[in-house]
Amino acid sequence: MNGFGLSYIALASKNVAAASRVLGDLLGLQRSDRRFGDSMAPVFAIGETAIAVFETDDPFLGEGARAGVHHVALAAADPHGMAQALTSTGFRAGTAPGGGIALDPAQAAGVRLRLAPALGLGVGRSVQLERIDHIGIASADNQAAIGVFCGQLGCPLESQQTDMETQIAVESFTSDKYGVVYHTRPPAILGGLRVAFITAGDCELEFLQNFDPNQGGQVQHGSAGNTRQDQGAIARYVASRGPGLHHIAFKTPDIDATLAKLGEAGVALIDRKGRPGSRRARIGFVHPNAMGGVLIHFVERA
């Protein structure tokens, strides 16, 4: 294959009404209700793809769905033909709930993938949101993910980086005769993430791999996040659920204004102002309770 576009991203929410309020009423995305199998779900066009929001117990998701980003649907004009092409290269494809086609997540770095025709909603955007910036994936092995999505599926590798939080100690030697001398010790690494961005459609898949498996940071919801907390969240996710879809991020032209708008509307936030993030960006997270258990954040970058 030579890369692919995205049909939609499915979110499993414990409160579809609350999630729809955030995406539609507050962030300004246009809503349309669409049928998926025997289910109806609100759909929000964003960039060249769309977000579909389902209750966690919706039959279209299958049994045992947890709140969060549930699956990514690759755009396929002929899903069965695309499935045959993929199985000829070694992928395992099966019937998904609702009669669709799903690929084996064990062969896709833990990512649940389905094949579906494009929804034909056109390009969606609002004053607050331009498009999906990336889909965050908790990863056990970034190089294996690159091998699948770039090597087998033909997606471009956008970039790789390491996010680290370090601590620097400064010693001082003060003498009444010789004055003060300062000495800086080498930085000590507290924690971090290895990150790989792979382009899919008009956004990226962001694979996040724990940099130090012995360090388990804590996420304190309601207070501003940091790199070490982000690392701890990914490490715990992989330990409890295994690798897989973790969050979704939206590109915004003004992150502080977007966060302020949500805060003023009573939406619980983790970050109230943008903080430094990957790819020279500023990022800010919304508390997952605001989306019925789905973790979202915003990205502002050139």
C-alpha cells in the first residue's frame, strides 16, 4: 500500500451528550447523525476526516468497549478489496461488529483499525479547530509500529523525538577569601517518552513509548501537566491495557483562547494555558470527564 486516508475516528464515551456539547456547541464543529450498522451516532467533520461518538455499550463497538478512542477507520472505496490486498501481505482481517471489516490489532501495534468508505462530509473546521493534529497511541515498541505503518502500509514517517524531563543540581563553594564558585552537575533524567509521528491522511499517528520503565509518574487531574506526568500516564496505560489508542489532539490557532472558552463554559481542564509540547508546539489537555472518559487535548503550532 501507499499510505491511506481516514474515514472517521470512533470515540467510546460514557456521556455522548456531554462529548457532543464540547465538540459541537463549544468547539464549533458541525454535527450530522449517521448510521453505523444498526446504530446511529453523532458525527463531527474535522479537517479531511470525522469524529463519530458512541456510547461505550453501543453494539457497533462490540463487547467490552472502554471509554476512550476506540478505533480508527481507514478510508476504502472498496473495503473488501482493500481487505483482500492486506491479507495477501500477511494481515489478518475479520468481521467487525455492525458488519464492517476489522484488522487484527496485534499486527498493528495494538491499534484497532477498521476499513470503511469515506463519509463524504467535506472539509470541516471552526474558529477554534482547524483539523485533527494527531491521534495518540500508547506504544510498547515504536520501531515495530514504524515497521507496520511505514513499511507495510506505506505511510510517511513525519519525525521522531525523545521528550525528557531532567533535573540539574548546582553546587556552590563560598569562601571568605576566594569568593564563590558554582559547579553544575550533569543533568539527571527523571523520565521521558520516545515519540514517533507517522502521517495518516491530514494528521499524524503519534506513537508514545515509555523512555524509562522503572519510573511511574503521577497524573494529577485538574493541575497543569508536565512531561513526567505524560510519561507516567503512558506507562500505566500499557501496563494495564496493553498498547493501543490513547487520546486525540486537535490543532487550534489559539490554544489559550480555546482553553479559556471551555473553562468559562464549566468544562474541567487539566491545563488552563498552553505548555511546551512535541514538535515546537504548545499543548493543553482537557479533563477526560468532560468527554465522558475520552482524553483530548489541543495543539498550537505553525
